[in-house]
Amino acid sequence: MVTGTTSGATDWIVVGNGLAGAALSYELQKQGFSVLLLDPAGQNATRYSYGGIAYWSGSTDLMRLLCNEGIALHRQLSAELEADTGFRELDLLLTIAPDRDPQQVAKSYDQMAILPEILSPAAASKREPLLNSAAVSGALRLPHGQVSPEATVAAYNQAFLRLGGKLQFTSVTGLRQANQQVTGVTTAIATYSAAQVAICAGAMSRDLLRSVGISSPLYFTQAEIIETAPVALKLQALVMPAELQRFAMEAEAGTPEQEQWNQPHQEILPPILDAGVVQLSDRRLRIGQLSRVTSDLEPVVDAAASEQALRTGIGRILPALESLPGDWYRTQVAFSGDRLPLVGAMPGKPGLYLFSGFSNPFAILPPIARRFAATQAAGLESEQVLDAFAPSRSISAP
């Protein structure tokens, strides 16, 4: 750890210690850069995520490449980091509502790298015995990966520190500039200088960019879940809806016409519920997900009503879970306007980089972090794969 009121220059400052900041700081340090990782030690989106690795979901050549790299990386990551990430491979069951035709729903997956198997309600119940077969018209089955989000971040952090990286738990309050160039950050306890600053702070990235005059197409949903303690029952699959509403919500909320993002206390769109559940390797359950889009990072929410909606939603398809004791949580999940992450140098702000907005983070973020660090070590600003995610595609110079 580092302490004090000021700090000398380092090669990189990475802001945020979710999956993005943990992976990027490790990869940069591994390439020989000196790296300072700063984090407020709060609860970020990674902490409450499912940890799912949808490596089957690549619908373009680029995404298939990254998904293949991602699952290959996860299969050996525990050994590389010398710590267990909780990685496992399991079935993903995508439930189909009773009034929907499974064959029609399956067509929306035609572009995926791996096509789903269509299961009848009875066959789906054999795959997941806790499933209420009367509540679905069928399900889609896909091979899936999963890690413990907390264990993965901890494993990255431990490996980063062994390589000589420095980690400080403090909130970043602003970015330092000299003649439009970003030269470091300010925090509640110190100022830090660096040749480059990478913002990996999820939803908080939007406000940090705004502090230096950048209006970014980076938005966020409020994700609400229930988390249980370890339970005796055991799920055989990760369960989610085949027709997720969240992606459609993000597509509508991330359009340039949504001026409400720049006004306080605005509900951009009505909330939606995608009823699903994952069981982590330690047998905890995460039941989700209610998503809402507001312009406030922490809007006023009726937690009791949200929890009841989550319980009712999961109870329809997995009745045994509806009344399990658990705690309600919420977090902010960043997304971009076009479902592609924002990765690379910020236009008009030398020294400033963005690493956020991942819609399939556990599948594609680790390989992108590895590619980014290798590109920087080679003295290049970008490379062909990363060019597709450059912030310059949608952010003009201030």
C-alpha cells in the first residue's frame, strides 16, 4: 500500500478496482510499467454481478475472437494468478415465457458463435430440477462459464501486488491537468502524478470525465439483486430469461436524444425485471435482476418493493428460491450507447484513457486488458482489435 500526502510520478494510474481496473492494472504491471491502482473500497458493479462468461455469444468475427480468447484465458487464469477465481463451466438455461414460441425465440440467437439447444419444459426441468416446468414454454441451453467476481478481483490484485504494483484505497476526487494534458489525479488524502491515467470506474467514470469537460456516451443502469448466504440447495445451471429486456433498455437509454442524462432526478425509462439466478462456488445465490435507468447515481428507491418484485419474479420459475433469506443490494452498471466498450485514449486529452462500458465483461474484458497492455508496451497507441472500441468513435475532443 502507499500512503502520504503527495506522490511522485508513476507510469500509470488506474482508477477503479472492479474487474476492469483489477485486470488492467495487473496486465500493465506484468508488461513492466509502474502502476498505482486507486479504489474507494466501496461496492462496485463487479461485486454484485453473476460472474457469467458468455463465450458462446460472439455474433461478429471480432466478438468471436475475443470470446474465444476470454474462455481460454479463464481456463488457466487461476494457475497464472496463483489464486482460485472460482472458475467452472456449467449449463446456462434461458427460460422462455409461456406465451412465447421457443422456435421463434431461438431464431434471435442465429448469429451466435454457438447455437442453443431448444429444450421442452420437461427436458429443461431435468437439467434444472428446481425449475417450475409449468411456468415456461421451454428453454434454450448453452455452455457457459462462471467465476466468483470477488475471488477474481482478489486474485488479480494479489498477483498485481506480487509484481510490485501499488494499491491505495481512496476516492479519486478529480483529474490533474496541464495544458489539456492529464498528469495525474487528486484524492481525499493525496495528489498523484502519472504519465497516463486510465479511468476504470464504471458509472463514476461519467462524472470524472465531465470534470475535465468531456461529455461521454457512457451511461448506467441501477442493478438491484438479492444475495443469500450459502444455502443447502444446489442449482445445476445458471438461469436467465431468453429474451432479456435489459439490452433493449440500454439501447433506448443510450441514444443521443436522451437529454435527461444531464438533468438531475430524471427517470429515463421505466424499470424492468429480468428474473434469473446464479449460485456461486461457495453456494451463495444472487437473484436478479431489476434494472432502472435514472440520471442520479443513487436515486431514491423503495427497497422493500424492489425486493418483493425480485422474489415474485424468481418464484414463478424457481419456487424454492422465493422465500429464502437474503439481503437486497443495488449497484450501478455502466454501458455505452452502442453496446461496444469504450477502450483507449480520450480525444483532446493526452494522457487520459477510458476502460469502461462492457456489456459482456467477464468474457471479453480480460483479453482486451491483455491486448491493451501489450500494445502499450510495444509503444503503440492501438491495434486493429482495439480500434473498434476507441472512444474517438463517439467522443469529440473538448
